[in-house]
Amino acid sequence: MPNTEKPASQKRKPLSKLVLVVAACIVVVAVVFCVFYISKPSEKPAAAVCGKDVVAKYNAAFEVINYEESKQALSALASDVSKKSGVDQDATCQYIVFMDSYEQGSVSGMEQSLSRLKNLKKNDHSASEDLYNVTTLEALSGYLKDVKDGIPNVENGENKDGVGYVEQQFYVG
């Protein structure tokens, strides 16, 4: 009677095909991961209008020891920034305008800038991380709420205690 048993090399073919298919799947998953997660940044800074020069002026405004001088420098910068073309589409510019509105206690200015920042965030645009006190949209919403609630001691756009609202550095997380 002839031997009907298959040689050992033929028995292993289904197992080696399975290993080859699993390895191919792993490679495909790795390539997809690289394309969609590693090569694509999560946030794109939109700094076409307010670049490094404006960021440097903003940071310098917070280095001034005298609060009134600091507030005036920020206000002057925000005024200059507001006159630029394309400011509505630049998250860094909007952040600067928001912070000036915050220092002035201007609820309407804060609401307008925060709304623009939220719309920009939907398109993955964020303010430059080089800004002195850059923070999250949630924190900015908290600042707006504080000003609406009269915290800290804001009446008629004046900060009665002579201390800036934002005195610590934050990081966008």
C-alpha cells in the first residue's frame, strides 16, 4: 500500500501562510499608523499674520515691572495687531487681542476673540506656544467667566487692585 501521508514540508504550508498573512497585516497597520498619526501634526499654529516679531513684543510687554506700563504696552500691541489684514484667521493674533481685552475687562472683546479662537481650533489652528502665558481655551473661558462675575474686582473696565489678571505662565496641553 502506498504511503498516503504528506511529507512534513507540505504539512507546514498552511501555518507558514498564516504567519505570512499576519505579518502582512502588521505591516499594513504600521504604515497606516505612520501616515495618519506620526506624519500629521495635531495642531497647526496659524501665525501667518502674527509671527515671531509680534510674539517677542507680546512677551516683552509682560516683562515690564510696572503694571500700568505693561498694560499700555499690551494695549498698544493689540491695537496694532487688530489693524493687520487677516487677523481674524490667526490664532496668535486673536490670543493677543483676547489677553488685552482681559486686562481691560472688556467682556465683548473677550467673547469675540474667544469665539474666533474656538473656530480656529476646529481647523486645528492654535496660538504660538512661544507666547508668555499661552493656555487652553477652557482656561480662557474661565477668564471670561471671572470677568463677567466681577472677579477680580473689575468695574467699568478698570482693575481696582492694580495687579494683572494673568501673572503666571501656562502651557497648552
